[in-house]
Amino acid sequence: MSAHGSFVSDNEKYASTFDKGHLAIPPAKKLALVTCMDARVEPLSQLGLNLGDAHVIRNAGGIAQESLRSIVISQYLLGTREIAIFRHTGCGMLTFTSEQVRKVIRETHPGNDAVAHAVDKLDFSEFSSLEESVKADIQFLKGNPLVLKETPITGWIYDVKTGKVWQNSSSKITR
Amino acid sequence: MSAHGSFVSDNEKYASTFDKGHLAIPPAKKLALVTCMDARVEPLSQLGLNLGDAHVIRNAGGIAQESLRSIVISQYLLGTREIAIFRHTGCGMLTFTSEQVRKVIRETHPGNDAVAHAVDKLDFSEFSSLEESVKADIQFLKGNPLVLKETPITGWIYDVKTGKVWQNSSSKITR
């Protein structure tokens, strides 16, 4: 049974009470969130945001460096003026190295040269500390000439066991 | 007033009734969703998914090519076996060209060589058709040696004015 099999019927229920068709394309709170793809993360409810409030950029780990294209579009074309980096406890990115992932992939496709070649080109951007990775992302964004100066950039950590959020201790960096 | 000013107080309400601390890191429905950062998109409620069901990868447009690192981690380390591409009507990516964005950015920073150099290296991955861009993403994933063969990959379009979802007409592609 595929997950997509129920998309249409479940969406019919959602659409039957939908009343957000008036929302404009620029995010109401002028906020761009960068967070992890983790299935236990749902940043709107966890941070008290509503549909329409924020751009939500997500990838494995919530890596801001990979999100630069999106952040630039968010700021220059759609008017966001604040960035929040939202990491979480129990992140898979704390549990492996790029070389270990490459080995798993090569072993899944023994003798496959196309796979071996493709996997060698991928950096998996793992990290060993949530706090330090948030700090590194904030420093990257603050140092990047394309990110608008004076953009408040904060870092946050969410606990997947308790639902609680706190501000990253290393996230208050002046430019 | 910054958006992040209310994160802690709003999160306290969320955490006070939180009962999802038991969720495991692998997504329960073995699904990886790729969708746009647009503020009007919230794929869990719009597709009838629950917290813990799916990896959610988001960027400007919901471009799968930019998501390959995340998809590989999702499949090989966290066991997802299905991918859904979820685009939406009224997408900003339909409204500009990369050259137009570069011009806006250069004009924001007149005479700034660091900006001019950085912006020339960015491709903004705009598209001119939702349906064709979904199809192109599915073809990219099906042709990539790192994506597990036999992965069902479907494409969906969400209408931001009505809340309705339908399957992309070009999304049923056999490998």
C-alpha cells in the first residue's frame, strides 16, 4: 500500500473546509525558516506559526548552505527579512559520516560503476554537534554577500521527545 | 517586531499537550515528499499525513535535483521507499527568469563586486510549466543511479486558492 493512495481522499476533507484562498504569496511574517526534513519536525505548529506566515526550507539536517538559492529568492523576490535556523535533537545527521553513507550505497549496488561515480561526488553534510552546526550556518549566512545585511538570523533547537524549543546558545552573533 | 520573538511562548503551548515523543526516526509511511518553500503550502495537513509519517524536503519550487543529497539519506539510511513531488499553483518560480533575479540583486548592491560574482554563479531553477517541471523532476529521479529502482515516484499539484490537490497528468512514467 503506497502512501500516495490516500492523498486525494484525505485532501478532499482538507479542501472541504479550506478558507485560506486569500493568502498572498509574500510570507505575512517576512520569515524564512530553514529546518530538517525529519518526519518528527513540523515547524509551523511547533513555533506557533500559521499557514502563510513563513517560507519553509527543509533538507537533511536543515543545512543553510544548501538553501542559498531559496533564501535569495525569498529575500529579493518575496520580501522576507528574517531567517531562523531550526534544528532538532535525535537528528540522523549526527549519526554517520559521508564515507559510511558512501559505503552503504556502494554495497547496495555491487559492481555498479555509475553508482560508485555518482556517490563519490556527493557530500552528505553531516555534523557532530547541533549547537556548532547552527552556529556555522549562521556564520555562513552572515558572511555571504547575497544575504541582506541587517537580517536577524537566529538558531533554535527542538526536542523531539518533549516538543520543547529553545534558542541555540551560540546563535547570537553580531555581524 | 521580529517573528522569532514569540517562538518560545507559542512553543510552550505546543509542548504542554505534546504526546508524540515516542515517534521513531524512520518515517512511518516510508515516504519522502519534495515540495516548495511557499508559505501557503503545508503538506502534512494538505495530504492527510501525520507527524512522523514522511520526510519533508522543501526549497524554492520544490526542485528534486537540488534534493538528491536528502533523498539519498532518506532512502539508504532511513528506509523511505516512495517519493512524491508536490507543486502548487501560483508558484513564484513561474514568474521570473534567473537573469531577472540577478539584475534585481545587482541593482540592490550597486558596485559590489562580491555580490556580482556570487550572483553569477547561482542558477535559480525557475520553470515555465508546473506539469512539465513535475515531469522533469520525476524523469531526473528515475534516471538517477542513486535513487533506488522500483521507487514509486508520483507528482501532485495543489491549488492555493481552493486547497484542492490533483495528480499531475504527466506523472505516471514507467522506468
